[in-house]
Amino acid sequence: MNELSCWLLRCENQLLVATVDQEENPFPCGRASDLGNPADALLIGEWHGIHCYAADMDTIPANIPGELMPVRTLFSLVGADAIYLAGRAIQLLDWQKNHRYCGRCGTLTTVRAGQFAMLCPACGLVAYPRISPAVMVLISRGNEVLLARSPRFRSGVYSALAGFVEAGETLEQCAIREVLEEVGIEIANLRYFRSQSWPFPDSLMAAFFADYAGGDIKPDPLEIEDAQWFPCSALPALPEPVSIARQLIDAACRQR
């Protein structure tokens, strides 16, 4: 592991960033010994031919240049390859941290050779990284799209509706249920757009277009702060372009 490598180092739920240049590797490069030999480092992929490792650290050694940055902030500053690595690092570090002990018998687990898998040596339970499927739906009515805002969003930002898939549901069933629960609207003609890994905390987001089929907007007060029909020519503030939500909205409005 002491070859020249790219390192995604997390400290206090932030990643160490050496540069925010979209064209360059934003993460520090070096040998493990130069970086304090981070414990329990995970090989998570490659950056332009060099190995990339991820590790949690209690403190960042003073000799490593860079600044700690929240992952959400990083997503608006760097390119797609770096975003992929950052998301993968966060999800795998969380998996490693959350499965140090067997969920069945409580025994200390070990990393299973050749896999992202935590193995219990006592009862044999294997814990793989958790992936939580979620559905996003953008509803159209003529030249308008239905956008909503959660209390968790940045001020003024609206987005498409989204929610996690429940046990036993298909993606399509989840889309219909979530829309009805969140805004009281019925939908038809559900059409797949694309998917995106979204590490907040461990989602795989599947995005869909849908057509308005009936009902009046009745926001769920626990989930939705506001929901409105917006013409594509007069949209509110939207999520960052890197997000599948923004890509879904942009694609829908280009078709209008």
C-alpha cells in the first residue's frame, strides 16, 4: 500500500481536499507513510491509473496540505470522476464503521478477503455495504412541472419529489405512493430517466418522468414545506447541476 496513491481522508465527517480545480485530482496524493499510515484504509478504485484509498482519521497530520470540506459542498465544486470517488468513499467508510460488530451475535467482525464484506468469525454472518433504493419523480402538466421544497433544502430551492422504496415495493409502486402521500396528486405514464448513486447517506436514486393524472396539491406538512406548478420559462432556484434532480428537471423542460 506504500505506492504513490490518491487518498480520500475523512475527519469529523468532512473530506480533505487539496484543490477544487475541476480538471485535476482534488484529493491529496502520496504514500501511506507520508500520510501517517491511515488505519483500516479501503482500496476504492483508481484515479487516472493510480490506486485510490479511503480512510477515517481522528486528526489530519499537519504536513498534509489541504482543507477539510463537507461532502455536499464538494459536490458543487469538482468534476464527475471526483464526485464518484467521494461518494463511494463516504458510503464504504460508513459501511466499515457501522459493521465492526456482528448484527446477529455481537462478535467483532473481520474484512472478508477480496470483497467489500464484513465477516463474523463466530456465526458466519456477512454484511455487505448497504444501498437504499429511492425514487424521484418529476410530474408534468402541459408546459408546467410540479416542484416542491423540503424544510431541509437551502432557502428558496425547489426540486422534484422523492422518497425511499419500502419493503416489498417495486420502483413504480413507490413512485405512485410517494407522490400521492407527499402532494395528493395522481400520476400516469411513468417513464424512466436515469439513476445516480447519492451518498446521503447510501441511496441509489432512480429518476422518472410522469404525467399529471388528477388531484389538487395538498402538501404533507411533515415532508413538504411548499409545492407548486411552475412553467418551464419561470423556474425557481434549483438543485446543483451535478444532482440527478437538476438533470431530470432540465431534461423535462428541454422537451417542452
